[in-house]
Amino acid sequence: MPGRCVFYYITDRTAFAPDELTSRSRLLEKIAEAARANIDYIQLREKDLSVRELESLARDAVRIVGKLRNESREVRTRLLVNSRTDIALSVHADGVHLRSDDISPEEVHTIWRKSCVGTAAVTADKAHALKEKPLIGISCHTPEEVSAAKANGATFAVFAPVFEKKDAPDTHPAGLAQLHEACKIHMPVLALGGITLANARSCLQAGAAGIAAIRLFQENDIAEIVDSVQHAFTRY
């Protein structure tokens, strides 16, 4: 068992406000809050944005997280862009999160590696970033998909949905038994889907390395959530 719970915040700026300017501003504030609370990973998941809009938002998010990491060595937050490897590379994000039907982690590694080949004019900062291996999270719905994710070079798997979600009552949750089976595969598996303070501990007891959520983080004080879940994680 790892020494601490892994926390994965998945963004949804549309839940903050009806207008784009306010929702974007609130999201960037929440990303800063997440980094200060030492959330491990943030997935920028704003799927409704155009490529240009997503790149602009991702660039601002990377700047905020990078600034906080430079100010304090204790900040370990890494930012991943949902699905778009090209944007992640463009803004110097730490990696990508892949859908279950996306390109493979193996392909992401190849794209990432090739991006620094023949680019003599890149800046020193960019050259350093491109030499790093990308962090790759991947959505999985069965233990078999988790096994394939590991074989293809993913950094971690996000297993979902574990519980029924309020906004998607027709979905069929995998449940804790399937989560437990997925966690037998030797790679970090994060639980997603209907995660609350009340059920987070049961996911960790099933073998999850951590939890992933949208509302749990967006609707609460993130530092308090991290402290509460981490306390439960270390009690057994």
C-alpha cells in the first residue's frame, strides 16, 4: 500500500457559473486551490471548448500550477489535458488523460518522444519538458482494460463508475468487487464515479491507490477533503 492516498481532480468549469468569463475565472481559482492543497493530478476536461479555447485555458492552468510549484517544493500537483496530446505538448503540460476508446498510451509516448526530434530552435525550458516522459492516465471500466492500460504504458488507471452517479442514474456502477479485481493489477488504480467522503474509505479498502472526482473537489474546500480522506487512508 502506498504511503498516501492519490488525489485526482477532474475539472468542469460549467458547474461554476452560466457565463464563460466567470466560470473560467472560478475554475482557475479552483485549480490554484487544488495545487495548494497538494492534489496530485488535475485533469483539464473541458470537452466543449474549441481547440483554441482549450489551449488558452490549458496555458493559463499550466502557468498557475507551475508558479506554485516554483514557489514551494511541497507542491507536487501535475496537470493533464483530457485526450489532446497536441495541446498538452503545446502548453508544456505534464501529460494527458485518455478515454477508454482513445489512442493508446504507447502512441502518446511515441508522439511525445518525436516532438523533441529535430526541434533545434526550442527553448531550454521546452527542451527539458519534452525530455520528460508524459504522465498518462486512462479511463477504464473493467479489470481487463486496466490490465491493457498497464501493458501499453499508462501511468495510472481511473476505474469508473464505482458507484451510481446522481447526474447519471441510468449508468450501471461497477461496484467495489470489480474495483477490487482491477486493483489486483500492479499499477495505481484510482476510483471514480459517485465518490463521497462517506464511501471513499471503502474504495481505498478495496485496494484503490486513490480517488478521482469532480463535484467532491469543486463543491468543497479541497484541503479539508484531502485531510479527511488521507486520515481515513492511514487508519487501516
